[in-house]
Amino acid sequence: MTKTEAEKRIEKLKKLINHYRYLYHVKDSQEFSPEALDSLKKELFDLEQTFPDLVTPDSPTQRVGGQPLSKFSKARHMKPMLSFNDAFSEQDVKDWLERNIKLLSQPEKENIHFYCEPKLDGLAIELVYSLGKQGGILLKTGSTRGDGLIGEDVTQNLKTIDSIPLRLRQTSDIIKDLEKEKLFAVADNIKNKGLDNLVVRGEAIIAQKEFLKINKEQEKRSLAPYANPRNLAAGSVRQLDPKIAASRNLEADIYDLVTDLGQKTHEQEHKILKALGFKSNNKYNKFCKDIKEVFAFRDFWLKKRQTLPYEIDGIVVVINNNEIFNKLGVVGKAPRGAIAFKFPLKQATTIVEDIKLQVGRTGAITPVAVLKPVKLAGVVISRATLHNQDEIERLGLKIKDTVIVGRAGDVIPDIIKVLPELRTGQEKEFIWPKTCPSCGANLLRLDREVVLRCSNKDCFARTKNSFYHFVSKGAFNIEGLGPKIIDRLLAENLIKDPSDLFLLEPGDLVVLERFAEKSANNLISALRDKKKISFSRFIFSLGIRNVGEVASQDLAFHFKNLDNLKQATLEDFQAIKNIGPIAAQAIADFFKNKKNLEFLDNLIKAGVKIENQQQSQQLAGLKFVITGSLKTITRDQAKEKIFSLGGLVSEAVSLKTDFVIIGLNPGSKFEKAKKLKVKTISEADFLKIVS
Ligand code: IVH
């Protein structure tokens, strides 16, 4: 990017970020996800790092929070309440450390250690305590961050939070605890100067359990649910009626001792805060002697975040030594000595470089966005599905637009929103062709369908994709037969329909360029081994429109064998519980088509043996989801077992799921199961059930 381009982009990013920050922080609006905002801020931060003279004082990287709401009286902070810069990768953290090291002397460099904490996702608060008229150190003011200098006075609401002491412990008890921790200098300081005007900071949060409970109540009252615990915590603290805050079981974790009591490190601050009587999350925190330990700490919490009672969105890394931390000072809105190392974003912003059309095995044309590569939930993605023509119109998407991408159902990247505010005028409308991009035949839009389809049944792209599907994991599962080999076999006219695969001989393959004898033999024996197949997989392999794995299981269970299935009528299909009208029609059409019946005969002639559906109904109708890795059997074996007993397996957890099998290192499905209160079972439980 040239400097002029960067300058224009920076200008637009600043405007957009400011606007949405205002909506998010000041209005508690849920229109824009904090993750997308983080992604935009990171782009701005990186551009400003490359062109430092383009940093202006009004840049969002240079300021904090939002303006205070006018409905509250204002509370001025004694010291600015800062925010942190974000890191999203180990490299970002290494760069941060590198920048800091340059500013330090040799002895200081050797004395850099870190204190790391789970980063709480709530509302930052400040508490001020002062000497009461009748003695005792009492809570005087509680406030939000606001613009960093002036916040909102939310004392009455914060006073409803049980974990916030309204009065500090007896000074003598505090001193005793500090001495136990060998913090003698701090103890002496308190003895001499007292604790008047003590300032601490932390986070008002709401436990996950409480969040779910409140959302359930919202639902009962037909009110909109809260988007996330942060939003709920913020909404509860930043409203005028303390009764509402009181009813919400908020908590406050305190992590920053602002007043100088002689603390030498951030680690000591947590010990002092505890002695003073605050709830500190220090049992989860860790002193890390080097960056390697920081990365291990982050990896640990990335895996274990769901074991905490509240949500975290990353870790905070603080240079532990306060003298060094203070010497490093502040740049823009953030202290140089700390960084927020965020967990992988489930939403991010990027640019749509192009829109391409894919022709599926059923002829469906799917537009796909070609993205500037971006990291999403820890994986670099460069494609996102656009589903169909209507979706492009609904989004108002043009080529070269900046967009927010996310993962629909945690799997397929999806475009959530276009950011027209960032347009330069160079964006181009996507023009739909009238003909198939693969074979040139006309595109059709069938009745009641939103998708366009290629009208040519022999379209090469369709053929190719039906082969890919036929050998895929849920179908014949033929290892070593990827798209490249299929393309070559098709190009050489060695295969016309998938039954030809089983007639191949090693000699057919070795004549192909770069196919060694050994790999040819391996592939042929893989094909031979897979000729025996369960009935449900067989149905799935046929690639009938709208018949996925679950519908295939239903059909296999219902019809037991191929002859029954072939003789069934449209009404028979319509009567099956999980088969919709479009799928029923597609199945009926499939088995009426002469060419397809020939194909089925060819498969049997080529030696395919279908194992008829077992009669056992032990798991009839039960829906399973598997997450994490299993120890004693493979995932496929577990699936097969479930199918054979009449059960169903799906990818996503929903209220319809009966059991979630939890393997090693379970993923987000485990969290979802807990959220929805779906029964979870271990691998051992599962084996007991099916044995
Ligand atoms: S440490 C000198 N610890 O995240 C460092 N901050 O995005 C004192 N935050 O401004 C603060 N969890 O408001 C610290 N465990 C934690 C935190 C935490 C959340 C907040 C804090 C900060 C913001 C940065």
C-alpha cells in the first residue's frame, strides 16, 4: 500500500471505528460485534506502525472508551484509566516486546518478567475509598472508565455488588496479612500513612450461569436476549435504577492497585488487593519468567476458558516490575508495559478480492468470495461462501469491499456485513453470467428455489463434483483419491461414472504421468477394500440433491435395502419424518431416472456390496454429536456404530441433540452442550451403551 492509499484508508477507518465505538461503548448497542471492531482497530494500528507520521491525536488508537452518559453525574479519575493495545498472534507479542526492549537499559532488559492474567470480559470500573466520619475506610465513589479521564458515577449500582467491600477490613488485619506475605514495606507504609483516598480498578462481570438464567427470563417475558455477558454486565451497571443491578448478581474482580503503597511488582499488587479485602482473580494468574511461559499460559487458558465461571476474551500480559512498567510510559491510549493477547477472533474484517462461481454436483451455482487471507478462530481463511444471488443483493456486496467475516455454525466462513463506509470508489458490482462458467449451458432458476442451476446434466464441473462426493469421507471414503487424481482420470477418459472407479486396474494408472507403481497398487487396493459399504453411506454417495448424511441414515433405516428403496413412491418419501418436500421430490426423481438406475446396476456389477441396515433399534431416533478425539475407536467407527443401531449423528449441537460424546480436548460443541443443557457422555459411557 502506498502512503497516499494508507492515508485515505486510515482516515476512513478512524471515522468508522469512532462511530461504532460510540454505539458500542456509549449506547451499549449490539449492532457491531466487538470482535469486528478489534479487527478494524488492529488494521489501523498496523498501518500506523508502518507510517508513524500518520498517527493523529484523534486516532482511536490514541484514546479510550467512550464519552460518559449524560444521565449520570461525572467522576474524574485521579490517573487516566487506560486501555491496552491488542495482540492476536505470538508474533504480535514478540514485536511488542522488541519495541519495549529498545527503550530500556541493559540491566532493565535482563529484568523483564511478566505477570499474566485471564482477561475478563466485562465493564472496567474504578473504586475510591476514603476515611469515613466515624472512622473506617469507606467506599466513596465507583465509576466507569468513560473517556479515560472522566467516567460515570455509578456508585449506587456498584454498591449492590456483594464482592465490592463497602468498608475495607480493619487496618490491623490488613497489616497482619501483608506481613504474612512478607510485604513489610507496604505494611509499614499503611501504618504510617493510612489508607485514605485509596484507588483500585477492576472489572464488573457476570457469571456465565447467571447470564443464561437472565436470558431465559428475558425470553419468558418476550424480551430480546442479551448478546453476551459483557453487554449484560455493562447494561446492569449503566442504568439508573440500582434495584436492577441488585437483581443481577454481578461480581467485581479487582486487578489494579492505583495508589502507590510501595508495591514493587504487579504480582505484589494482587497480594495487597487480597489483603485489603478485594476479590482478586489471582489464583488463575501466573508469574511468567519469559515469553515462552507467557505463550504456554495463553495456550492453557485458550483450552480451559470454559472451566472458568465467567467469560474471558484473552489474557493480559503485564511487565511485572513496576519501575520498568512506569518507565516505559504511555503511548496513545495504552501503557507500553502491558498488552492484551486476545484469543482467536470468531469475527474479523477483510477485503473481498473477487467473486467466483462454483458449480456443485447437483448443478447448483454457488458464488464464493475470494478474500484477502485473514485469521478467523485461529485458522487463515481465504474463501467465504455467499450462498446465492439473493445473498449478494441482501449484503449489497461489491468486489473490493471491506467486509466482516464470521463462521456460521462454527464451520463455514460466512460474510456477515459489508462496510460501505470504507469504499474508495474502485469497487465493482458483480455481474451474474447467463451461462454456466464451466460448460457454457444456460443457467436456470427452478420454481421456488433461490439457487441458479446449470441446465446441462453432463456439465463437466457437475460430473467432477459428483466424483469428489462419491469418494468423500461420509460416502465411500476412499483414501488417496483426491480431486487431482479424479481430474486426471476424467481427462484421460478412464472413468465416466463413479462405478468405473471399481473397474480400474493398476495398469490404467501407471500410464498416467507421475503415477508410480506402488501408489497405483495402493489406490487400487483401497478401492477394492471399500466395495463393501453400509446402506446409509451408499445412499449418501449417490449425491441426491438435499440428501445429506442424516437423511441418508433415515432412508437406510426406513427402507432397509436397495430394492425397497427403488420401489418406494413419492408418498413413501414424504411420509418419512426428517425428509422435507424438496428432498422427497429429488429422491423420487432420482429413482425414476433411467440413467441413474443403470448407474446403480453398474455399481452392483462392479462388485459393490451393500450391507443391509441392521434390524437392531437400540438407538432408534436418538441424535448424537461427537466432539474431541476418541481414544479406543475412530470417530468414523463410532458414527458407523450409531447408524447401525438406528441412531443419528449430526455435526452441530442443538436442542434436538440427545447425547454429546465428549472426547479428548473437546471443542466449542462441548460449551454449546453445556449452554443448552444437552446430556454429555464420555467415550467409556458411549461404549457401555452400545456394547
Ligand atoms: S491488568 C497495569 N488484568 O482490559 C495493568 N486488566 O483492554 C492493570 N482487563 O484496561 C490492569 N481483565 O480494564 C488487567 N485481568 C485483567 C484484566 C484487565 C480485563 C481490562 C482492563 C484494561 C482492558 C484492556
